[in-house]
Amino acid sequence: MLLLEAIILGNTPVNEFNYTNGFLFAEKISLQKIAEEIGTPFYCYSKNAIVKNFLNFKKAFKNFPTMVCFAVKANSNLSVLRILSKLGAGADVVSMGELMKALSAGIDPKKIIFSGVGKSREEISKALGIGIKQFNVESESEFMEITNLAKKAHRVASVSLRINPNVIAKTHRKITTGSHDDKFGITCEQAIRLFQKSSEMQEVNIIGLAIHIGSQITKVAPFKEAFDVIRKLANDLKRMNFQLQNVDVGGGLGIQYANENTVSLKNYSRIVSSLINSLQCGLILEPGRFIVADAGVLVTKILRLKSNGRKHFIIVDSAMNDFIRPAIYDAYHKIIPLKKTKIQNSKSAKKWDIVGPICESSDTFARNRIFRDPKENDILAICSTGAYGFVMSSNYNSRQHIPEILISGKKYALIRKRQKMEHLIKTDILPRWL
């Protein structure tokens, strides 16, 4: 079985996933071999790809006092976080769970940023007690709650104000976060009021501004427009004698899932550098997808082939509960075979939809992909699934969570077990009166 697209477009997006003697390898291990040993489906991550992506990203900003805080929401597996911790990464967290995972992976609390519009009192108190780097504040109400909790704890809270610049990120509507129609951040006018209010407070210290306008942004213009808003606000604050220690420019830098044009790291670093040079302050970045997306694949087996005379379907053993991005974002991911064969007769090529077993039509990974002679039990790799893959999975249709595998050279390790059926059942509690 051969996916013609794999030949036309080349190998997978990352050079740590390549064909060797006709089989797809992750670093130096055959994915076919792993599939035979642990079964399918499973997520597989390349340590080398994560390391290379992080170091390349960090190097692009070496001329500034820079803190790179990995967006834990992209991939929160402890092994992934441990890799990044050892490279000196910080963490951008949005929940108690992400905070505790970052700490468990060895990330320095002084490199942890707590973001999100709905931080609970418990989360704020815990982060204050740990002594994190800063809270990225998203409302006046949150600012006052942090201040009050810091006073009770006899602490001084370091905060950065997240600005909503009212910029359209030109990405999928469900992952844009920088317009006034979105729930995130505060206006420049609100920020100025909070700076003025903070000058009379001892329990809170506003140390910077933050911004994050969306995810998977592939155009440079939205970044420039948003940074211009931050630059103007910072200069206005400076004239009022308020100084910034740092600016957190967030994340959002898109990757290439198909053949789309993206913003190069070089061009992105150039416009970030222009902002930081003009403000003369420290820099914080929150990459997530850019670090881990193309470091992972989802490996899945063909269960059934069917045709209704109009459409051809490849039914695989993974489903939207394992990987939901195509269902909710109409996301495109390359899908390639683990075993590549030579093209002998292109006339046998057909367009196929790759679908899962869940009882919804949205359980579709791809539509109209060209395959030649797919067979049941053939194994496929869904590419660039290292970000927003397992972390968004569920038990929908009472399906078990699938395993995660980490590869380093010729070694591989199970870094999350396949969920056992008895565990799935035991999470429910039957009341005695039933």
C-alpha cells in the first residue's frame, strides 16, 4: 500500500521521521517494530526533534535576556517536560494540573508563568506559595483577587498584564485570542488604570506586559500589528514613569502541516527583536506547537476498507477521542504508510477518506487522500501530532486512552500506559441506592 501524497510531498515534516529500507523510522527505530510489540494506536515522540526545535528557537533570541516558557497545554507528558526542563526551559501553565506537572518535571518555579482567564483562588494561592515568576493577569477582578490573596499570605505577587490588542490573527476562528470578541486580556485603558492603582499597593508588583493573539499564525502582519499596540502602550506608561522589566510576547508561531506558507523563525525573531530593542527590557516567549508538533506522530492500523459506490473509506483503530484536531478545527495532517512500496500501477490509485470507529461523521482524519491498494492491517502514521494530540484526548464512546512512546536514538520507552478497561470502569461510582 502506498500513499501517493507521501511521494509527491516527500517524507514527514521532521527529519527524525524518515524511511529506511522502505520502513518508516523514528530516529533509529522502526515504527513497524514498535507497533508489533505494543499494538496500535499509540503516540510516538522523538526526543531529538524536541531538543533540536527548542534549541533552534532559543538560539534565535540569544541577543536578549530571554526566558523561553514552554506552553504546557501543547503537550503535558512529564517526559516531554523533563526534556525541556533539562534544556533550561520554563513553563507557561493555565491550570493547577499543569503547574504541578511542570514542578514534577523539575522546572524552576521562577521560570513558571500562570496564564488563563479563570484562575481559581486555590490556584492563585498555590502559585503564590510556590513563588512563580509571574501571573499573566486577564481582568481587573483577577488583579484585585491576586492582590487580596497576596496580602493574606504576606507575599508580594509579581504580575504582567495581558493586553488584548484587538488584532485578528488570521488563523482558525476557534484559536484566535486577540480580538475584542475574544475572552482574553484587557484593554490598554484598563492596563493604565491598573498600573496607577498598583502604585498605591504593596502586595502586587506589575513587572511587565503580555500578549498572545492566537495559535498557528502563518502571517507576519498580525504579529507586527499586535506588537505596535504593545510598543505604544509601553511608551505611554514610560511617560507616566512606569517601567517594564519584561514583555511576554506569547506564542502562536505556526508550523507547516501541509504546503502552506509560514512565518520563518528568522523573520519572527526580527520583529520580536525590533520590539524589545525599542523597549529595552527582558523578553519572555511561550512556544508550544513550534517545539513539539512535528516531533510526534500518531500510529494507527487499518481495520476495515469499505466503499458505497460513491466514496471509499479507510477505517482505522484510532478515533477522534484520540486526536480531535481534524474534527473541531478541520485540521490537515499528512498521513503516510509505515511501509512504503514502489509505484507499479498508478491506475489503481483511488481517493479515500480516513475515518475512525466513533459513531459521528466528524470522526474523520482526512478526506479524498490518494492511496494505491491499501489493505486491512496496514499501519499508517498521522504526522505532526506532537502538539494538541494526546492532551485533548478523551474517553468518548468509552474508549481507552492510548499509550505514548518516547524515542531516543535506538531506544524507546513507554511514557504513558494504555488505559486498562477496569480503570475506565472504576472511575464511575455507583450510589448504594441503585
